[in-house]
Amino acid sequence: MPDKLEITSMDMKPGTTLKLKGRIADGASSFTINLGQSADKLDLHFNPRFNESTIVCNSLNGGSWGQEQRDGHLCFSPGSEVKIAVAFQEDGFKVTLPDGHQLTFPNRLGHGHVSYLGVKHFRISSFKLG
């Protein structure tokens, strides 16, 4: 199973939703879904951490992380199949978790377009942008 996947030519604009279906790696202590301009310019870093029982969201701009936003609603586990939807809005991102719980994260960097998707410890079986 590949440890990570990167897409560098995505065309995600405000008003679109990215739907990912996949399987979290067995034995993973966390997994990551990154959306942004590149691997070092992330508008959304979505990082559920099983060892901390929390979901961490953040932004990354040229090697500098912003302030972490934490949510204790962890509704998945290593080895499980999950569906996650990320809606890109002008002012931020709305992430819908497998059980319907939603969390929001502001568009701190102010970008109007997302071209980069990176995932780690998560094997995508279905990918839809619309």
C-alpha cells in the first residue's frame, strides 16, 4: 500500500466539494489529507491523530504552521473504510466526517483556488470533485 499520494493539478474552486472514500492504513497512529497550492503551502491540513484522540486542522505557509485547531470528535480508526467530504467555500473549508459531524476551518491564506491534494496513511478508493 502506498504511504502517500499527491495530485498537483487539481482544479478546486470555491463552491466545489471533494469527496474521498478510502481505507485508513492498518496500525496508523494518524492519517493526513492536505489541500493547498503545494506541499509547503497548505490551505487545509486535516490530521486525525488516534494516539491523541483528536483531529488537528492547520495551515502551512512556506514552512510556517499556523495555530492548531483541534476537535475531539474522532469517529474513525486505523484499518477502517471511511468517506470524507471537504467543501471549499470562499471563507474556508467545511469537512463532513463519516458520521455526519462537520467541522470548519478558515481560509487563512485567502486562496481562491486549490491545486494540490496530498494524503498519507489513507488509500483512496474513490475520488470525486464537483
